[in-house]
Amino acid sequence: MPKLTIDGREIEVEAGTTIIQAADQLGIEIPRFCYHERLAIAGNCRMCLVEVEKMPKPVASCAQPVGEGMVVKTNTPVVRKARQGVMEFLLLNHPLDCPICDQGGECDLQDQAMAYGADKGRCQEGKRAVPDKDYGPLVQTMMTRCIQCTRCVRFISEIAGTPVLGGLGRGEHMEISRYVGAVVSSELSGNLIDLCPVGALTNKPASYTYRSWELKKTESVDTMDALGASIRVDTRGNEVIRVLPRVNEDVNEEWLSDRSRFAVDGLKRQRLDRPYVRKDGKLVAVTWTEAFAAIADKLKGLAGSKIAAIAGDQADAEAMVAYKDLLTALGSTNLDCRQDGAALDPAVRASYLFNSTAAGIENADALLLIGTNPRKESPVLNARIRKRWQKGGFKVARIGHKSDLTYKYEDLGDQASVLKDIAEGKHPFFEVLKNAARPALVIGQGALSRDDGAVLLGLARKLADAAGLVKDGWNGFNVLHTAAARVGGLDLGFVPGQGGKDVAGILAGAAKGDIEVVFLLGADEVEMAALGKAFVVYQGSHGDAGAHRADVVLPGAAYTEKSATYVNLEGRAQQTRLAVFPPGEAKEDWRIVRALSDVLGKPLPYDSLKSVRERLVKASPVFAAIDAVTPAAWGAAFGTEGALSDQALVSNIDNFYMTDPISRASKTMAECTAAFGGGCNHKHKKTGTHG
Amino acid sequence: MSDMTHEPASFAFTAEYQAKADAFIAKYPAGRQQSAVMPLLDLAQRQDGWVSRAAMEVIAGLLDMAPIRVEEVATFYTMYNRKPVGKFHVQVCTNLPCMLRGSDDVVAAAKAALGVEFGDMTTDGLFTLSEVECLGACVNAPMMQINDDYYEDLDADSTKAVLEAFKRGETPKPGPQNGRQFSCPAGGPTSLTELTFQTEKA
């Protein structure tokens, strides 16, 4: 391990570390544009020049590996002059449009020009202008501002795995451009905006609507998919302007999927902002008191077994536990948080978790994907798998619909019988898994929500045991969820109790008239027609399928409008924070249930968020360990045995851009659907990474 | 970047060029085929006279790389033509040594002889006239390159003569056009004038 001295401070770093990385470790700031710690080193902006003793000229610290006994100086007149020279070149063609640039105020170039820029340029020649490129409905381009750092080119090739950007031409004529015929439809394209150190790539849906310093920043958690990426919600007044990722090495590194980032305009549309009651077939706006009275009337004297509740994909744990307690008080055990009917077994926690964890999947050396398209179901997690694949020595196979996952995999067909063969050791991929040091499988909701989902789950368990997927310090059995609420719901037991009905049972019961009242907590994906004549109470944030069917609508809060707990697919309890207030008369979800319980004469024993959370901890200790993964014991067998259907295994997500009430209400997501289809290039020209 | 109107719908190497392409690809170890991108672009240009987008896609497919990576290479190097050129691609150097030795006359003569400006193709599709940077033949300045051959030590008359010969379907002898032997001193030997190989032997 070489030792070096930077600005008089000694540090010992691993061989192969570059000077800029060593300086970062010491907390010494070196300005940079092209260098990014998660991307390949390009060394083309030259801003990070430092002086190294015994070297004749300043060197680019991002591309210079450290050497034993190196003496580096980052703050000398030579360094300063060199950086000023670089800055003068960078500003040669850069327009002076900071006052109208969306990047203004959070621009690396602007900031560093304050430190290294001259007060005026010496260049008498005209500046070059570059035509803007069409990067689709999400990324606004202003290519004249581009300083050719190539971060975007490297991101889209390396991390996103859709190489459609490149630097065309040379010298003065070099332009960052998109390959003609290809579309920038990576589901991670929003990250280009964060990576761009200048205002060349900016947020198109939010363009010209904000200045960064006007925004209030609230750290929160994403609920648009089950990964639960760490986000920062930027708001102005009571409006969410944009959502940005936060660095969280364990979950999302620093990436965010396009749906999580750009569906936020859906938070302003189709909102339920006051209670409604259906009168003469029409929903009529009413007061909270009237809405509760309507529910109380209906429930009066009704047997508990005729009441049911279904939780949707973005329901928070607080609201779910409140509903669970309310229904228990009413004598009902008809609860389910698996609105797609997925055969997840609530009894064995390891059977529904992504046990190897998001970061842990980078340690796997063989992977079997079953009925899942991780690229659509969790793009950020898919980028992790791609990252692992890029390191080599990683065999991936997939049972399911063939599509581009941005890494190569062995296509095992789309028949469930293949899984049976592998589990029984009759398929060559069984040996691959068995011989791997840390083999893993990922089973998707597309597989588990089929009629034979429980059988597939049982086969996956059998395979995990037979091929040694679970061993000391390693659990390679992974369920890929698509619903942010799901793991939390299963953890706190929002599932049928003794003699209770599950989703299919509730729907069948409602059709027959056995179930008379159904509470839908943000559940819009159940088949509304199947609810028959049941009295439906919909509590949620958006006027989607559930509200259309409802007899009483209770306006709830979206994930940006409440402090709520979600458990991500790894089993990590995380909390969102209130960034804006719910619109109109809408309320935090658990408070609605609490108020309703009073009207029904069964008051719930909690009045504050703190006491609800204490109740949650009683339901499961998972909720006590915020931000930490609570691992699960491998435990008892799960799944069933039985016949397999010969239906093809497919992902449960068809259109990546529209999966939930918020994204369905989003104009931006509608534009993406029009431009890109369901995402992942699947209706477009091949990009060269296919197959 | 380029004018899309020329772009053909498809491209395929002929059997002869495909064999050459395979030979280039075989030079590199498995997984490193991308190294063959420059020779393959050259082959495509030799076959069609220029590199079309369709050709780049075929090459990308052969080398298992993204088409944008091929386009980056093709647009970086100016010697890959991204537009169709005539049967004879006349490239006149106008860099400093050639200019000092009279490339302005050469340019004027070429423009007059072909009746086109820089960057244009003659209507019969025979000639494209281009202005290029140094081609490394300064010792025989001024010069122009026609397809693979250098025509050097030009003046207005010899430029015209070379181009007229091409028009007639002849192929003039490449190299210096003023009777000079390669790059030996233009005015004959100036040193060691008495010493010859014969006397040295004797």
C-alpha cells in the first residue's frame, strides 16, 4: 500500500488509487467535471490538475495513480494558474446564460468559475453554437452549454447499459449526440441530469419552473417501486417540484428510476381532496362527518365476516396496522395486502424477502431469474445486477419472456416446467448454481401471482435447498417485489386471519354477497367489476379505478405528504417525511382510520404517530430498526406442490411508466408511454446490446 | 451530423470484402474484436467509396459493439467519408508548407479543371474535390492525393494535366510531376557532387 503526502498530510491508500480519490479520502477538495467516482475515468476536462513533486508539469489527479512517496500539492500558485487556464478554455464556448439556466445555483461550472474564472474572457472569436438534440420527454438538452465531459456517455453505456450516446466529430466540432434511430429510453435516463455538471442536460418536465435556491428540501423515501430508494423531495410552497436521489450505498447508490423521478406531476392531478359519498349513483362531495356517518350506517349490525379490507401497493404501514386493528375490532379477519393475489407466504419471512439484499447481489456469482424483468420492475436494482455482470465471472439465466436486460443471460425459455427441471437437478443450470460459491435466484411477482404461484414458490424453495442457495452468511433466495407496501403489509400481518378470506376470497365473497363492505386502502389494481354489489370504501390519494367504483371516498395522503413507514423488498424499514401537506381536506391515512374508529364506537388505542409506531413495533420488531435490514431466518418450508400451468412466464409490469395511481395520473409518464412504449426499447430499433 | 439524404437502407460486404473483414477480425483475440473497427470502416469505404450509417451498423454487428461507438470512430477521423464521393477523390493539401510552395495555384487549377468548389462532386460523379490538412508529404509540396496515390511537386499546369488525364480514363504516374526523382534535391545534387559510386569502387 503506497504512502503519499497531499498538502503536507500523509495518507496510505490501496495501490491503484488515483490522486483525486486519495485527496477525497483526506477531505481535500479538488475541482472536477469529468471525474465521477461511479464512472470510468476519462481525464478529459483537466480541471483536477495538481502539482506532483519531481513531475515536470501539473498532472490530472483523476487519472494519475498514486505512487510510493509521492508529494502532491493541490493549492500552489502553479496549480491555481493551471486551473485558471483550464477554466478559460472551458468557458471559451460556454454561453453566459446562467440567469436563465435551470442549472444556475447548483452548477459545478458556475461554482468553480467563481473560484478559478477570470472576470472577462480574452477570446475575441465568436462562440460556437451546437444544435440541441432530442433526448425524449424527460431530458432537456441545451448542447451549447456542454463542456464535453462525457459523463452522460459513460453513464448511459456503463451503468444504464443502453449505449446510445456518443461524442461525434473531433476537436472544436465534437458534439455529444444520440445515435440516429435510437431513443434515450433508458429507465434510468433521469440520472443524466444529475450527472451533467453544467446545464446541458436538465429536467424537461420541470424546466423553467424553479430556481434551485427557492426549493425546500425534504429527505424521504421513494414508494414508486419496492426498492425504496432514498430520495430528496424538493418543494416550493405546497407543490412538489422535483424528486432527486440521495446517496444510499445500501439501496440505490445514487441512482433513481425515471418513474420515481418524473411521475411527481401525478401528485398534482386527479387528486382526491375531499370526501365523497355515492348518492343516486353519483359521487357527491360531503364533509368528513357525513362520509363517516355513511360508513357507520352501513356497518351497523353487520357481522364481522361480511367486512373485508384490501391494501394497495403504496399503503403505508401505519395505515395498514390501523386498518388491521379496526377490522379486528369489528370482528373481521378478511384482510389482504396482496391485491394481485401473489402466493407470498406471510408465515415464513425469508420466503418474501430479497434476502441477499440489494448491495449483496453484487456478491453473487450465479443468478437465475424466474418470471421477472428486473429492468422494468426495479431499474436501479437491475443496474446493480449489471454492475455485477460487468465484473465478470457471473452466470445469469432467465426463465421468462425474452427481452434486453442490459446484460447477457442464458435464455431458458418461458415455461415453468424448466424451473421444475432445474429444481430436480435435471437441467444443466442446476450444476451452475450448485457449483457457484454464492448462487442466487430472483423470483418475480409475474411468477408468484399466477394460479400456480404457490407451486412455483415451492419449486424455488426446493431449488434453493438443493443447490445450496442458502449457506453460512449467504442467502440467495430473492423475491423481487413491485409494490412498496407489500413487505411491510406481510410483516405486520395484513393477511387473512383465522378463517379469513384472501383477495380472491374477498372478490368471490363480494360477488356472491357474502362480503358486504370492502375497504380499499389505495387498492386500485383489484378487479373492480368483481366486487359485485358490495359497499366499497376507498381511501387513497388519487381518483383512479378504486375511487370510481367506491361508495364512499376518503381522501388520503400521497407518500410525499405524510411521515410514514415502508418496508422495502430487502426487509428494510424506512420512513418517508412530510414534504408538503395533503391537498384540500385530505388527511394522513392512519388518522382517517383513527377518526373512523371513533365514529364506529371502536376507538383505536393510539392518538399520535409515536403511539402508532409503538403499535407497529409490537406487530413486528422490523419496525423498530429503521433504515436497517432485519434479516430473516430461512426457517420452515414454504410453497406447495402441484401441477404447473403451461402459460408463459412473464413480468407483471407491462408498461414501466404507469404502474400505480400516481404514475397513471402523470402527464410526463403519459408522454413517455407515447414516446417509448412500455419502456426498455422493446418496440424500438435494436441498440446493439440486444441478445 | 451528416446529410441524411444519401443514406442507403442497407449495406452488405461483398464476398471478397467480407473475407478481408474476417481476416482483420481474426487478428484480435476473442472479446477484443472491436479493435478491428478502423480497418473494417476502411473496407466499407473501399467498397462503397464512403461509410454509410447502414455500413456502420453492419460493422457494429460484426464486432459486437454499439453503433454509436462505430460512429464516434467514423466521425473522429476525417479520412472516413461520411458523404458519397466521386470515383476519384481529389484531396488538395493547403497547409503551410504546401501553401508556401504554391498550393493556391493548385487549388485554383483544380477548381477550374473540375468546375466545382471544395466539398462538391462533379455532376458526372467522377470527381470530388476536398481541402485537407497535412498529408505528410511536405518535402514534395505542394501536393494532392487522388484516391490512394499522391501527386506531388505540382503547379497549375501539372495539376490540370493530371486531372485531365483522369478525365480521359488514364491513370497518370503518381509521385512528383516535375521530373524529380522522389524527394532528391529539386535542383540536382548540391553536395558530394564529384563522388559517385563508380569512383568510390575504383
